[in-house]
Amino acid sequence: MKLIVIDRDGVINHDSDAYIKSPEEWHPIDGSLEAIARLNHSGYTVVVASNQSGLARGYFDIEALNNIHKKMDVMLAKVGGRIDAVFYCPHGPDDGCSCRKPKPGMLLEIGQRFNVPLNEVTFIGDSVSDIKAASNTLSKAVLVRTGKGLKAEKILRVEDGESVPVFDDLASAVTSILR
């Protein structure tokens, strides 16, 4: 199985410091839905892994989160794409869970659920915590400059000396992966 894991906010859709709290606030980044469809058509299983601390903070509830994902699914279907599973951490940053990125719990669960060794998985994200989560599970990390990506790129350049592939957006990352 070819498995790609993608962060949601800032990679698939525009991010907001005020959180994405409703379907009305969820807007895809240009080309991201088509990029997911290209992955699907190339035989990839596509999974979302997303920290959703807005649940713990009370900014939205599980029904709102499910409705956001329904909107994403409907819009993806219109371009011939799909997300095979959505994993999320509902905890706040101080809750001490093992699933909140950069901790490895969420990615470990994805690997177990899909029975795929994580060193064969590519994880595409826009934040330092995404890249560290990939590193913590030996997954292949890819950074995009959308969302928090420009800031993360500067930090990672100092920490890692640019050892992580960086692309302008999900569409360009997918183009490279499919080459």
C-alpha cells in the first residue's frame, strides 16, 4: 500500500489563528483538492492527521468538526478525490496526550491501522510539529510553505540545515512525489 499522510489546516485548507470552527470557515488552498485526487488516481491511500485543540478549548464541537470534514469530502468528490481516513488529536497542548503532534501517537496509530511501516509513509505538513512528528516516527517529512510553512522553513533551516524537502504548496509537493 502506498500511504500519504497530510496535515489539514495550512496544507489542504487555509489556516486561521482563530481556528477553523465551521464549514463556512473552511476554504481549500488553490490546487490542494486536485492534488489529493491525483494521489488517489495514482494508487495512494490518503489520510489526514490533524491537531484539533479547538475541541478541547471549546471553540467548536465534534459535530462542527464532522461537518467541516463532510464539506471537505464533498468538495474532493467534485474533483474526483477522496480522503481515506481522518485522524485528529482533540486535546489541548497541555493535556499530556501521546497523539498531539509532534508526539508520535497519531502517526503510530495510522501505521497500525493501515498495516504500513511508517518509514514507507510520506507526511506532508506546514509546521515544525508536523515535521518533528514525521521524524519521531521515521516517516518521510515534506514541508509546504502554505499555512505556517514559511515560518517553519526558517526554523527548520536553522535546526536541520534544510534536510526536509520544501515545496510552495501541496500541489507542487504532489507533483514531485508522483514524478
